[in-house]
Amino acid sequence: MRRRTALKAIGFGIGGAVALGGGGLGAYYAAAKRDTAGKIAFDRALPIPALAEAGSGAAGARVFTLGIRPGETRFKDGPPTRTWGVNGTYLGPTIRARRGERVELTVRNGLDQETSLHWHGMHLPAAVDGGPHQPVPAGGVWRPRWTIDQPAATLWYHPHVHGATADHTYRGVTGLFIVDDENADALNLPSEYGVDDVPMIVQDRAFDGDNQFEQRVPLGGSLGVIGDEILVNGTIGPYFDVTTRLVRLRLLNGSNARLYNFGFSDDRSFSLIATDGGLLAEPWETTRLHLSPGERAEVVVAFRPGERVELRSYPSDHGGSLGRLDGFDDRLDICRFRAAGTLADDTELPAVLAALPDLAGEAVAEERSFVLASDRINGRPMAMDRIDFGVRGGTVEVWEVTNDNGYPHNFHVHDVRFQVLSVDDEPPGPHLRGRKDTVLLPPGRRYRLAMRFGDHTDPNVPYMYHCHLLRHEDEGMMGQFVVLGEGEQVGVVPKAHHHP
């Protein structure tokens, strides 16, 4: 039973909360709001994911070894939680590489079932994308290699197993992949990893009475698993000791379904400097920032000596009529920042960050329309053996994407960074003026996205486009496309190749 039908079956009409009526369901709706502001102890130091060590490979490649394995992690008092991790029991190391470098990943699957690692936001050949066509069997090894060829950005990696992405990601297989380049190096931004350049993987999790992860979908919820505990880098209630006036936060919404509306407890302003695809043209000052699952943002915030302040997620109006059931009314404390009595002041926030090409003036080779509704895109569920279309390498296309449901989706395209041209025929807000690979789609909204396809062509091996609310993806809200070279036509998807 699909979500829209299921909601009606239990009395939750998409038309509004009034369908709940009185009695138990009305009480459930009234109680479906969480507020932890001022209630978190913040008694654990924020752990900083280790930087992955690199060996040397052929032709000067940097080789990173990633071992996916099960384990146990202690998140709270009581029994440890059964988890999965990469080179550890939960989450994984941060991979860091420079534009122009050749990288090779040795991915070892130590689980008792097949999984995969997808390099989310990376421009690379489809055959090494780590999507559902590159599964790594239990006990197997996969060695993708490619040359980094994109601007500095905060990317990430996670499983992308057909029909099981939500489950594998929820168990803990997630890590950051930071790309550096000379343009970003030339700016005097905070850049000391773990000191004034701080990675923050924000996730929600639900625990059962035995401290085990519980993949709990709210009664009447439409997005997927919504947890009631917030983890940052795998820790509940962390604090971070600030030693510099300016701090750069690399935020990743690593949740399966929850949307965050980030701000600070004193409503101070902060500056957005980068989105999924890298630096903005100029900083944007704000007090709130929405991130849906899979989106990243880099923000710079200023601190005063001796102060304490919390990073918080505030309620959002993007949830539709029943958004409370999916956490849109929640107010959640995430991390406390504790500033030292004296702060170093050696970095700055430049007025100009990067030069971004404007695709709005480019010749458009093709326009396409995508409607997301009822676990499908354009009325069709995902099929592993079906290539939906081919695009021509080196050309610009404009994709019009519409959310035709009464609840949110978002939209992620593999391999490319896109420019948001408009939202409902209006110019995009400042937070959408950088390069993106994932974008929130509130109910009923229509986005026009421009993207240039690059030089990695393959008529047979597809890239994905899909909703990055992982339950929606697993249920079929995904499609496939190939990038074609000169004279090539859409081919046939090969049977999944398992890596021994």
C-alpha cells in the first residue's frame, strides 16, 4: 500500500490535520512534537572524524582503504548499539583529496550481505559511481579509481543498494569526502580541520528499550524513519570548544528523512559560503538554513570570548498539512559551542568567494520534465534494466522538476552540479544560488534546473536521479540516464557486476 493510500486508510487525509478528529488519533497528533531546547546535557566532546590515510598506487594515485564492517557503539548508558561503520564501528573517516589528483578506493565489504559505497556529489565515470549497479558482495573488494575534476566542495559517501539504501545508511555507513583546490586555498577562510574548520554529520536516530536502532516510521508519516535523538558525528549531546573568532562548519544532513532548519539559540546571524557543489559567488548572511537529506552547506559563524551558544534546528513550514508527524514542528538542540576566554583571529570572511558560470545564457540542448508523486517519477517506478533517456556529453540541459504530492520530496542528480534557474518562475533564494546536486522540493513547487554534462560517457552504465528521502528512493522514486559520446546511442544496462 503506497503512502497516500495508507494515510487515508487510517484517517489521515492529505487535506489537513482536521481529518484526525478527536480521541486517540487527535491526541497522537497533538503530542507529535518534540522540543529539546535547553534540555540537552551537552556533556560529551564532539568527535572529529579522522582523516583517511592514503597510500601510493600506480601512476601516482592516492589509495584509500575503506573497510565496511559490523560492530557495537555505545551512544548512551546501558547496552551498546549494534551498528555498521567504515574503518570503525560507526560512520567512517573523512577522505580528503585535491582537484587534479588520481584517487583509488579499496572498498572491502566485511558484512554478511552485499552493499555499496556511492560518492555523493562526485563527478566521475558511471562505472565507479557506487550506485545500485556496483554492488560489493559479502567478503568482496571493489577498487574504483578516477581523477578528481571539480571545484573544492564538501561531498560525502554512503551505501546505494537497490531497495536497501535506507537500511544500510541508517546502520551507520556514512562519511565525508572533501575536495580542495587552489582557488579555495587562496582565500583566508577558516581551514584547519577539526579546529576552525569543523565537520558535522547530523543524523536522527530512534532507539528501542535495549538501546538498539529502531527504524520507526511515525503513524501517518509520509517521509520515512524519524528519530527522536540527534547525533553529531555519532555523538548525542556534543559540545565543541571554540578557540578562534571565526569557525567554519561543514554541515551534512545525514538523516534518512528528517529536514533540519539550522540556526543558533540566540538567533545570531551566520554566513553561508558554500552549498553541495562548492563555494558561492559571495557569502549570504542569514539566521536560518534548511537542509534536506543529502544536502550539505558550509557556514562561517563568529564567536565572542567566553560565550556559550547552541546550534539548533527550528520548526519549518515546508512539511505540508501533516508535517508535524514528520518532525517539521520540532525544535531540537544539536551541539553546544563553548568559546575560550581568548580567541585567535587570523582568518576572514572574503566579500568574493568564487566565479560561478551562469548556465542561464547557454544554449539548451534539451528540456525535460519530471513529476514526483506516489513513489514514482513521471508515473514510473525505478527499474534496474531500464535506461530512461540519454543525454549528450558536453551539452546543457534544463530539467523542470515538480513535487505533485502533499508532502516534501527532494531531488538528487548523480555526476553533475546544477544551477537552480527558478522556483515557480521566480528567481531562486540566495541559499539556492550556488551549485547544487540535491535540492528540497516542498509540496506543489516547481523548480527549473540547468546542468552541463561532462566528458564521462558510457551508453550502457547509467547514473541515477531520485528523491533522496531514502524510503522514497527504495520504494521506487528513482530513474536512470546515460551520458552519450559523439555518435553513441542509448545501450543496454549490463547485469550487475559483483566485485570478487
